[in-house]
Amino acid sequence: MDCILSTTYFGPVQWYQKLYRYERVLIERHETFQKQTYRNRCMIATTQGVQALTVPVVHGKASPQAATTIADVRISEHGNWRRLHWQAVQSAYGESPFFEYYEDDVRPFFEESRWEFLTDYNEAIRKKMCELIDIHPSVSWTTEYMGNVAEAQQKSTGEAQQKGMIDFRDTIRPKHAPIDPEFSPLPYYQVFRQKHGFLPNLSILDILFNMGPETIFYL
């Protein structure tokens, strides 16, 4: 069985579960960019509760009326967002069991500005997270926009040849997410669990820093 996902910035546990459980995964590269989604934000657990970290972006529109595809979205270097994100991560997970173990692998994503496009940045993060979790998904990118997947499967060219594809592009989102019968966010150790209770489906960083090598068994 195959599935299609949106690109994500340190995506949630649910997103990485799909990478692990599906035979092949397509990541959408030609959809219109959507604000306030996991495409350029992640959720971490802090002493105040859930905090969103958002990557500022620059829309590569040819004209003000033109829609921006996700592949054309550039990362903004305005402000000190990388440093602020890393400070937030350090504050949130500095006392977690595996922060020091993974710190050197994660920190470069908050220091280097060599990624111009959001999708390239997200893909570099995905590869590193999969390496640290020790999962080896079969991932490819769409070569054209995948509209209605059910209709696309009736075509005979491109990604439409994929059979039995499940579409999670709009299922995995921070707000008003529909029910995903495949995903049951069972509790695991979190630094601030006694204060806030278990906070489900946070960034992959949350479970990685708290559970370390056992992350793969959770997925």
C-alpha cells in the first residue's frame, strides 16, 4: 500500500508513522502552499505547554495574483528565527533523556542557511530523522500535482499508476484534523507530562529526545 503526504518541518509523530508503515510514500511537491500547517511549522512541548515553531517563508509568486506552489517557497532569512527555534528546543528538551545524544545531529538545521527552498530543507530534515530513528522508507516526490487521488488512479501515466494510494495531505494538520483510524497516540514519557498531561502528536523531536532508540517501536 502507498500513501501521499505533504512536506513537513520536523513533522509530527503521525507523519513519521506513515513513512514507517507504508510500502512507498509520495511527498507532494506541486500543491499550492498552505499557511498554518506542518509544511513550515512544528509543535514542541514546553513548560508553558505546546509551542509552535514556524519557519518564515517568501512566496515565489510571478505576480500578486499567482498561486505559489510549495516547491517555489523560499526560506526567509529575515530575523533570527533559527537561533530562536534552537533556543526553544534547548529549553524544551535540554533535560530530556536523549537530548545530549542527538543534539549534534539536530543543531546544524538551526545554524546553517544553505537551504534556499523550504522543500529542500524539509527533505534534509526528513532524511536525518529517518537515519536517527533507523527507518528506511521508500520516498519519492510528485512530478505533477496530485489532485483527487481516486480520480488520479484511473489515469495511466505518472504517479497516477500508483494503486491503492491513501491521501494524508489534509489529514495530518495542526488544527481540526480529521480522525485517522490508523493513528492512536499512545502516551510515552514527556518531560512536562506531570504538569500538562500527555501531549499527543507533537514534532518527531519530542519523541526522539524523550524515547531515543525506542522511537521506532512506538511508530
